[in-house]
Amino acid sequence: MIFAQNASLKGTVKDSNGEPIIGATVYIPDQKVGTYTNEQGIYSFSKLPEGSITLRYTYLGYDTVFQTIELKNGKTSVLNINMKETAMDLATVEIIDEKVNQLEPNKVTLGLVKISSKDINMIPTLGTPDLAQYLQVVPGVVFTGDQGGQLYIRGGTPIQNMTYLDGAIIYQPFHSIGLFSVFDTDILRNVNVYSAGFSAEYGGRVSSVMDIETRNGDFNKFSGKFHTNPFTSGGILEGPLFKSNGQPAASFLISSRALHIDKTSKTLYSYVNDTIGLPFNFFDIYGKTTFGAGANSINLFGFYQTDNVNYGFPSNYNWKSYGGGTQFRFLPANSLMNISGNLAFSNYKTTLQAVTENFDRFSQIGGFNGSFNFGYIFNSVDEFNYGIQFLGFRTDFVFTNSLGLITSQENNNTEAAGYFKYKKVFRKKIELPNGEASYISRLVLEPSVRLHYYNDHSYISPEPRLKAKINLGKLGVNLATGMYSQNLVAATSDKDIVVLFQGFLSAPEAAANQRYKHNLQTGFHHLLGFEYQIADHFTAIIEGWYKGFQQVTNINRDKMFPADPNFITEKGWAYGADFVLKYQTKKIFAYATYGWAKVQRDDFKRIYFTVFDRRHTANLVFDYKLGDFTQQTIDGKQIKSIKFKESKWEFSTRWTLGSGFPFTQTQSMFEKLQFYSNGSQSNYTQQNGNLAFVLSDDYNGARLPYFHRLDISIKRRFSFKDKILLEINANAINAYNRQNIFYFDRIRYSRVDQLPIVPTTGVVISW
């Protein structure tokens, strides 16, 4: 009965391994209504008629699925679908779906970059494809160096960037040799990088969020992967654990990776440093067990990571991190609600030990975090989400500066937050020539609000945020704005050029230049962007952004006397524009970016440019694939290999350009006495002095030379009985051996460069 449209339907669309398929089309031909699956693979319909209906599920590269279900008035039915990859060679099929929704008209993607393991593998590598190397071509990202450099996202410092791994907070996502993250590329499901303007489900940081989810282990068969090269070695094992009612019910995945360049560099790359080579090594291990490949699932995971830099002189540095937790997702029957959440813990401990001077540093942070999230989908595309989040952590910190003055802090903190987010899509229904219907989205509004409570400050931070999108045919206009806050403070100064020691502090109870009603770091974001589909497979994006940092607290690295404050308070601002051109087909990926930015701070004495203020940044990336693994059947049709989704040959290249970072010029040098512990009564004739400098009054007024580098990679893959895939790769970082300066060592009066040309070869075996 058409007039009795009171039935509802919801479900998930996943692949054969239980991974959500994002953006799959779910269409009901008889009703001429359709929708797309969201980030969790969930779809929903309301106000459907009672009776039997047939749904059609389609997604590029997967077999179309038709499913019939009986609906009842006043009831919400659940229909979960697992789609199988198509057997036909995609090269012989006219790909229509790639031309549709290329700009995601139902979503506000301003300030968001989505990264998959496939994307990461298209970037030339130093041994192993890695997220850290891909992030360096993301618009708005500045990386200061290969060895001890840090990642800055649209004017924010590392302490202002939040990183999640399966819901657990990761306090140190990058290793000391800056070309590697702590995440194995082959276990990544998706990486969402919110460079600015993120919605209210995220908080506790004032600049950016990187939300990383790992994939499930294989529910259907045992498989593995091993790789080795002069830099790293590692591997993955995965497979089913047990079945229930004849169906796979649980899976496992374990991966590990080690950097051993400290051993191989002395022989293979002795020209980098003929005395100690590259003194870096690390070890990462991750494990995950998943129960349930359908709509309801729960997983358990754990990780352990170490990092060591053995310079000897002037210092040695090491850290370790470990943690684990659980994530769950449920789709209750008889309700349009979906439920998800997590509970996790993590710990990070870092130490810097000076060999020649007394400035040892130690920092540890550890604690728990969790969340409960509830979501509804209305009218196929409108969404309402709300939830609660909580965390507790303890910080322990000891910092000794070059004058021997000690700053220390031990603190326990708890935080809690509640949020809600509503997305309303205004769309128009149109009839297609084949009698079916389609929808054109005209306007997307996404208001959200977050209330974040900081227990140690007895303060509730109200944080309203708004995102919106207007669709004008091939042109999309986006905007975003919002307020943000955080408790954590960096244990290193934003003024340091080389940063190995990454410590954490709670916001201090009192800081110098205190002009605020609380000691939290706060900020706001404003963004305006345009995206345009130039042609099929070819898009252009322009984004302008502004971040105001109303309160930035730093450790006082220039403390000279015991009575001097431990912290300083500053304010700052960052703004810029990013331009992106992207062309992508099955065989070709071409990507070009240009970014212009300005980042300044005001310490209430002067306004200065930060050490990571890079005015111009450009990237060119090109990847070409040739030769699929296919099998020939008796009737002559081409059948695509399901086992191997790779090409036989792959060539990729990347060229990066960056303007020079600011620095302060040296005017003169002198011997500086240690601090006077007894004030004017100190016997200065018995003091031992250190070499010190008189710096220019024009703080950070000079610029280092431009940086540019070419990386290239070529891969050849071989299949053995369609069961084993062997890849042999050859790579070169800094292929034309550009001497890019990292910093100038004032003590030794010598220039320190980033990596010279570094050729590598490697082997990858999958089965």
C-alpha cells in the first residue's frame, strides 16, 4: 500500500572481508529512491511502503547485487550486504561511475585529505612506502627535515596535532628519521587528515587531527607479506581464527617492521656520515583480532614501538610507546540508530641523554581514552550524530637547559566532552531517460557543537563549529569555521630548529605574560574553498585558510635564573592558500600542488616568523602502471585476477620545492658564565663559561636557501602460479643529489645538510 509509508530500512554494505564499502550506491527501482553508504558503510531509508521491495547495490569494481526484503509498518528492518569483486577485467568495461560524484556533493570535504594504502604506494619511497612520505605532498603540510625534522600542518605545531590509531591516542606518530611513521602501510584501511576546520566529534587539539583506522585480518584465508631493503625489513601475517555456523567469524592480523639503517649505512651509505653512518633504528609491532565480519563487530588491538638515535656527540635519544584497546560497532534492530565506540590506553616515554653537558631531558605521558557515539540517517542522506568522550592521563617531565636550570612537572588530568553534529542535504530529484530517478545535491549544512571539560582547570570550553557546501554543477563552494582548545603543552620550544626530544606537559597553572582567564591553548579556524571538475578524472581544488592562536604556551628555553618563569605565553596566527590539480585513471595518477603560507607569533615583546614558516611549497607527483595480471579462459574472455590487484610494471616520481625557513643571524660570540646560584654573592671567578652568541635584533629575519628534491621509483612484479607475488623495486631519494641545508651548527661553524642521493633496492613477497 503506497499510502502507508511507515516502514524503515537500514544496513551495511561491506566487501567479502568485512571491510566497509564507502560510497556504494543503494537504489530501490520501484520507489525511485537511492542513497550512498557513509564512512562506516551504513545506509538507511525511512518512509517506505509496507510489503516486498527489491534493492540494487552497485559499486565500481564489484558485482551488482539485487536483494529482496519484506517490510512491515512501524518496523525498522536490517539488510546487510557483502559484495564480491567483479571477475571481469575493468579495462574492457566502460567505467561510468568514476564520472559521478567525483567531488562528493553530499559531503563537506574542506580541510580534509583522505589517504589509502593504495595512495601511499604511489609515492617513491626510501625502502618502504610510508604515510610520512605521502604526507609531505599533502596541501598545507610542512616537513622541516629528514633527520629530526617535524611535521607542521597549516601553521600548527606537532603538539597541536591529534593522532588516533583505531581510536587510541598516539603521542608520537613519526620516527626520528622523518621519512617513517609508526604505521605499517599495508595494514591501513583509511587515513583522514583534517588540516583545519574539523567538526565537533574531534577535540583536544587546536590545529589538526589525523584519524587512522586499520583494516581487518583476512576472514577467508591465510596470507602474508614480507619485505626487505637496506633501510627496513618487516612482514604481515593474517587469516581466519574460527567459524560460526559455517561462516568466518573472527580473524587476526599481526605486522612488524624494523629500521636497520644504522648497520647498513656504514657500508652502503658511508658518504652520508663516514664516522657513524645514519645512527637511527626503530621497531614497530601491531596486532589485531576482529570478531564479526557483518554489521556488528568488535576488535581488540595492541601496539609497541621503539626509536633510538645514537649520535654519541652531542647526545643520545630514545623513546618507546605502547598501548592497546578495543573498538566496537553495532547496528541495533528496530531502530535507525547505529552505535560505535572505543576504549583504549597508550603510554609514551622519551629520554634525551647529553654526553658532554648536563642537559638531560625526560618526559612520559600515559593514560586512557574512550568514546560512545550514536548516529541516525534520515531521508537517506541527512545525518544526526552525538556522543560522549573521556580521557585521563598523567604527565611526568624533567627538562634541564644548557645552563643547568631544571624545569619539572608531574600532573594528573581528566577531561570529558560531549558533542552533537547534524548534516542536512538539500537535494533535487530528477527523472532519468531510463525511467529511474537521480538526485542533485544543492546545499549541505553541517553545524556542530562541542563542550569540552578540563578537570584540572575546572573549565568548560564551548566550541561551536560550522561547515557548509554549495553545489553549482561542476563547481562546489565550501566554507568552515570553528573554535578549538587543548590542554597539552610542548616540552620543547617552537623556536628550536632541530627537534628530537618530544615531551609533553599539562597546561601550567601560571605562565609569564598571563592575560587570560585560563591556561588552556585556544584557537579558531576559518576556511573557504572551491572545487571544480574540469573534465572526467580531472579536478581542481583551491582552499584559503586562517588559524588564529589566541593563546600558545611554550617552555621558557631561555631561562637564566631560578626565579625566571618556566613558561612563556604567546599568541599567533597563520594563513595561506593551497592549490591542487589531480588527474586519476586506472593507469595514470598525476598530482600537482602549490601552497603559500605565513606563520607568525607574538611573544608580547616582538612579532616574529616561526622556524617552520615556509612561504612557498610545491609538489609534482606522477605514477604510471603498465600490464595487469590476467588469466585467459577457454572462451577468450579476459578475467581479472582477484588475488593480485597490482600491475606488472609501475613507475613513479615526485619533485618537491620549498622556500627557505627563517633563522636569526649571528653577530658575535663570547664566553657566557653559568647562572649565579647565590646572586651577587656568587664567585664568578670560579665559574666555567659556555660558548654563547650575540644574535641579530632582527629575530628570524633571514632565510635559508630554497629546498628541492627529486625522488624516483620503478617496480617490477612477477606472479608464480597465481599464489605468490614477487616485487623487485629500485628507488632513489634526492636523485640529482641536491645539497639541501637542514640547519647551521653555530658551535662548530658548519653546515648540516639533509640526505644526499640515496639509492635503494628492495624485495617484497606476498602470498
